Amino acid sequence: MMEIKLTYFKDNGKYYAAGSFLLDFCSFHTIVERVLRMHHEGRLPGLVEGGGKGMFVLIQPPDGKGGDGVPHLLWPIERE
């Protein structure tokens, strides 16, 4: 298992909160897809149910196995 760390920013760029979740070892592409789905469904860890749709989400690549990516920023849902 690996810990996926997420950082949330308001649409004005200010820090809002952080969250994390555990996931079986996989590629960073799979991690981004999973977080994107959670973002659209409003189920982001560290936020209330339905929260986060108006926020940027920064995905930190995990250390070690499966850490083949670079940080990835998801845009707020309203801007997509």
C-alpha cells in the first residue's frame, strides 16, 4: 500500500486543506484517474462529502514503488 497525499487550494490560489488515502501500488496515471473520479464525485479525503468541486487539487507522487510521476494539478470542476 502507498499513501497518496492531496493538497487543496481555493480558486484564488490560497491553501485550504490537505488529505490523504491509501491505495495499492499502481502507476501514477492510475492514481490521477482515481483522484479525478473522486473529485467529480465530491468524495475527496479530508473534505466534507460533496466538497472540493470549486478547488484545485494537487496530487503528490508517492515515494518509492509506483512513484513514477510528477506532481499533478487538477482544475476546479467549474472550470473544466
